[in-house]
Amino acid sequence: MRSVNVFSNSTILSSNLKSLLDYQKYDLQFYNHTYEIVNHIRSLRGNIAIVDENYIASNTRLLVELLANHDLVVYVNYSLDYGKLMNVINNYRFLLLKKDKINSIGEVIDYFYKAKEHIDKLEGKLNNLEDSILENKTIYKAKLVLMKQNKLSEEDAYKYIIREAMSNNTTKLKIAKSILERVKKW
């Protein structure tokens, strides 16, 4: 179940959201007075924040705080005036939704989470690639040290690293790091 914090002093918007968002999928919490968000902004956590433009009057500092504590911030407004919102608009977790499009909020949220899952998977793959590149770079540097110090060929230096890793029951990366550490100490 996803938690949704709704910041609106509009009873119409609040009742629309109650009817549009399935109570079995979403745990809705409503904040009707502006002082509630100002006093508790840092302690509010949730998956989704839905903010009515009249509630915080384009206070971008509050929107940035909400972005820090929520997966998605949906800013419901009437005119799609981007002026004061430019510093938060280019965050992929910030969504402007025109008031007359509120009926599609459930689909928008579902689409966001599907896209977020995809982005998270891509970030995981990217992190794995970065780790692999760093590992290969470290091993390459260790091979260069071995080649220079022991007058070995690149292939023999690599075989040495593999042999040491197998005999010490460790990884090639740890052997490469230990070779580079020995060089630093000299």
C-alpha cells in the first residue's frame, strides 16, 4: 500500500481524490491547513504528495522539501504557470497536473511507478558497470606495475594475479589492490 499525503484546502479536490484513488491501494492522509505542512514538513514521509496550488501558493521551498521526502510530488494547479516552479520542474519526480485532468491521477501514479522501477533497474545496471570498470582499471594498473617491476609480459602479469587470487582464495581485485598498496609504501 502506498501512502499519499494530500495538501489541499479544497473539499472538492479532497473528495475527488477519495473517489479516484482506491483505498486498498493507497493510504490517504489529508492536511487541510497550511500551518500543518509548515510545522511538520521535515517529518512528513510518504510515497506520494499531492499538493493543491492554492494550498501553498507556489512556495517552492516547501515543494523542494516535499520532493526530499516523497517518491513523487503531484502539483495540481489551474493555469500551468511555470514561473515560480522552474527550479523544481526539471526533477523527474515532480509532476504538474492541470486541475481538469485530476481524473487520470491513478493512471499517472501507476505509470510513474512503472517508470521508476525501470529507472531503478537501469541505475543498478549502471552501478554494476561502474564497479566493473573500476575493478578492471585497478587490475590493469596492477598488471602495469608487475610488468615494469618484474619485466613480465601483460599475459604473464595477468596470470600471476589469477594464480595469487586462487592460491589465497580471494579475488583478483584484492590481489591487484595489495600490489598497488605495496607500490605506494615504497
